[in-house]
Amino acid sequence: MLLTLVIVYLLITIAIGLYAAKRVKNTADFAIAGRNLPLIMIVTTTFATWFGSETVLGIPAKFVNTGLNGVVEDPFGAGTCLILVGIFFAAKLYKMNLLTISDYYRERFGRTVEVLCSLIIMLSYLGWVSAQVTALGLVFNLLSGGAISIPMGMTIGVVSILAYTLFGGMWSVAVTDFIQMIILVGGLAIIAVFAGNMAGGADKVVSLAMSKDLFKFLPEPSFKDIVFFLAAAMTMMLGSIPQQDVFQRVMSANSSSAATKGPVIGGVCYILFAFVPMFLVTSALIIMPEKAALLLQEDPQKVLPALVMEKMPFVMQVLFFGALLSAIKSTASATLLAPSVTFVENIWRQFMPRISDKQELRTMRITVLIFSAAVLIYAINAQGTPIYEMVSGAYQVTLVGAFIPLVFGLYWKRATTQGALFSIVLGLLTWVLFLATPAGAEFPAQLAGVLAAFLGMLVGSLGPQAIKNVHAGHHKLPGLHG
């Protein structure tokens, strides 16, 4: 019965998404909803995109094992990213009237930087979308009592998201996000109240969390602990800024005001509401202590679904899985669309410059299809990797490769193309070097990569000018030439 209701819910969202697809007439409609979305929809689509499987399953699993200190990356870093985008980036980028974030790299630094950053951004989406696909596989496997295998569940999930993203692009994503956010917030809030009552009151849940020291946020006062804490915080806080899905939401706004306020409101709501799944998992430690202890050792991601399936009435189960599917689908649809649009606009165009808008729209749809298949294969092969790790790993590549050129390009007039290239190459090489050697265990690879990227930008931009000045001064010295 529960599986039937979930399938009905999937079919309803597909129908809504396909209805919204009627508004897609050109590539701008497909990629950025024709810049027509009001503030409320920018808030809901940023919130819903961020609130994915890792927020419902990954974050609470990590929280009960490590406390707030272990989830600094997400939700704190991730939510702060949206706030930073709204304050420092949205207005500047919105004025430029671009289709993708990679268009900015082309306008500021030229074609080579555009292609390099596009490849970095596209690569980063594999991990993030795969995390959502993995969660979809888990949901179908759980609801069918194991009758549907996890890979089969992943396939069903991807097809259900493709059904509307393929045709409606950003319009379908934004409209379904709006509805899914209402279901997500409403469903989880009701379940949290119910779980609090089952645990003997919300104060009991909070007391248990305090007794286990789960609210400890700051790291131990040692150099190693502090740098790893900072590196974790900045991974999503800064690594998510040069991302196409964030940029699409900014550019889809119907005004500069909506573009700047939307991500800020969405980010604040995300950080606050991410505490609800953490509360639910902590309440499971009181409601079913033995089962929760066992699952924490085997697979902490299953604690919350087990609590709902085993201890809550049918209505709560419907609400929970409706909310969970809303969270996953809203994130997955956005993250399937973003790299596909980037590929067509910033890489395919290098080879097919005279393509018409109609042909480009068709190419974007074909790319969504191909990328979905690639993600599905990657997710099936990456089974067993924790959802939280898949997501955090995805952002390190954009943090070390694309973040510094974006910030310096916008805020430092002396940034040059050579500086951007130095930054990208040095950042990526240092990151890979630290990941591949024991050095990464002593100093975080992503922090080393960002510092190298920063150095690359300074040396690449200022170096040639400094050499030129030295030569000029050298020639001016009296008596130098005999």
C-alpha cells in the first residue's frame, strides 16, 4: 500500500512537471525559466535543491556519531554558501545576463578558462547526483521489503525525474520544487512533533543530545583539528559558489532584488530546518534504543527510515516517504539539469558555433539523458559509499579549481587570464597530490588546493607585470649600455 502511494506521488509530480514544460519555448526558458521566477519561487527552489538525501539521511547519521562538529560542512557550510551567494555574487552576476556560470569565465578570462571550469563543474555533479540516486534506490528497496533491488530502485528513480526534467528544464524543476518543499517541510514538521511525543517530550530528546555532548561545535584547540574543521566548513561554503545549479536560481529570478534575497532566505531556512532530521534520529535513540544502537554500527543512514517504518502509524509513514522523495527529487532534478546546460552552452558550442536555438534546446535535452545514464552507472558502481561522503567529495573539485578565479575575477581588476590558468592548474595539482600521498592525513587536501590556487592567481596575474617593470627599470639605468 505504501509503495503504491509513493508511485502515485511520483506520477503526480511527473504530471505537474510536464504541465510546467509547456512554458519552454527556447533555451533561456529551459536553462533559467526565462528569468521569470518571483522571490517566493527562488526561495523554495534554492531551499529544495539544497535539502536533499544527505540532509534527511546523511546529516542525522553523522550527527549522532560525531555531534555538530562533524556536520560543519553540511548544513552549516552549505547554508552559508547560499547566504554568501546572495550578499556578494548574485547582484553582480545577474546584471551580466548570462545563461551559465561558465559564460562568466569566458567573458572575464577567455575560452580556455571557460572550458576548464566547465569540465570541473560538470565533474563535481557526478558525486552529488549519485548521492540522490543512491537514496532513491534505498527508498524503493526499503518500501518493497527487498523485492526491488537497490540498482533497480535507482533506475526507477532516475526515470521518474527524467520524465519531466528532460522536457521542462528549469520551469519544471522550479514548479515541482515549490510543491515538494511544502510537502517536505509540512511532512517532517508533523513527524518531528509525533516523534517528540513518543520519546516523552522534546526536552527529553534535547537532554539526551546534551548528555552525549552532541551540541559541541568547535574543534579541539590543536592545529590539526582546527585546519581540518576549517577545511570541512569551506568545502561546501565556498566550493558550492561556482556551481551551475546555484547560478541558475540566481539568473532565473524576475528581478535583481529576488536574485539577491532569494538565496539568503533559502540559506537561513535550510540551516534551521536541517535540525529537524537531527532531532528525529536523536529521538530514535530513546524510542528504540536497541535497534538504533545496532543500526548505528551497521548503517546509520537507516536509523530514521527504520524508526518511521517500525514505530510510527501508516499516516506518518506516508508523510515521511513523501517528504524524503520530495527532498531527493528536487535535488536530483536540479543537479541533472545544471551540468547538461553547462556542457551544451560552454563545451559543445566550441565545435558547433552556428547551431540554432531550436537545435541547441534539443541538444540540451539529449545531454540531460546521457548525463542521467552516466550518473546511474556511477551510482551503481559506488554502492556502499556513505551519502554524506559522496556529497562532500563532489565540492572539493570546484573549491580548488573554480572558486578563486570567480572571486578574483569579480573583485580584483588586476586578475588576468594567465592568473586564472595558474590558479586552476596549481589548485587541482596540489589537491590531487595531497589526496594521493600521506600529506593529506596531516593537512587537508582541499585547503592545500585553495591556498595553491590563491598563490597561482597572484603569481600568474602579477608576475608578468613585475618582470616587465624590472626590465623597464633595468633599461633606464644610466650607463648600462656602454
